[in-house]
Amino acid sequence: MNMINSGTESLNQDDLLKIILADLRRTVREYTTATTESSCSSVRNMFTELTTATLSLQGKLYNVMSQNQIYGTPAKASRQEVDQKLQEATQTHQKILNYVQQHAAQSNYVPSAMSDQSGVQNQRYT
């Protein structure tokens, strides 16, 4: 077992990898929050790219850990459970999209991201 010494304390490599994996998860959450709260398109694009890159790194680290039996495989879900969760997420997404479109129409403004996904024409205040 590899040990990494830091002063008087030491962490084994498995524990260190688990800490890094948890930190990558936290980072993705924070990047996602920054993406959704950004009003500047270039900043939003930067955080989207950072989120994608961090998710990729997190996935690679998880795969290495899993292959080396450092991180246990999550419990298996039935296809029915997965389909149900997907359906619930899709319904929630559609409700949010409808809500935003309805309120955007009332104000005569549709954000460009909404028009790209829904086919609604992009309208700006005049």
C-alpha cells in the first residue's frame, strides 16, 4: 500500500484518490452553478467548458479507481427504475421550459439559449 506522508500524518493512495474524486464532484457542482448564474455568454461558455473537462477527468479517475477496486461499483438499478427517473427528469425539464417560455412571452423576451433549444424566435426588448 503506497503511503503519502505530510508532516506527521499520512494518507494511503486509495484515500487520497477518494478525496480527489470527491473534490472533482464538488468542483463540477460549483462550475455548474457558475454556468447557470452567469449573465455573460463568454463566462458561461468558459464554465461550460470547465464543467465538461472536469466531468471527463472525474470519469477517468473513477474508471481507474474502479478497475483497481479502489472504489466500489454503485448498486445496480433496474431498467424500469432508470426509465422512471428519466421520465421524471424529462417531465420536470418540460415544465420548466414551459414556465420560462410562458413568462418570457409575457415580457416579450426569450433568452437566446431558449430559442436554440425550443425553436422559439429570439426576441429582444425594443
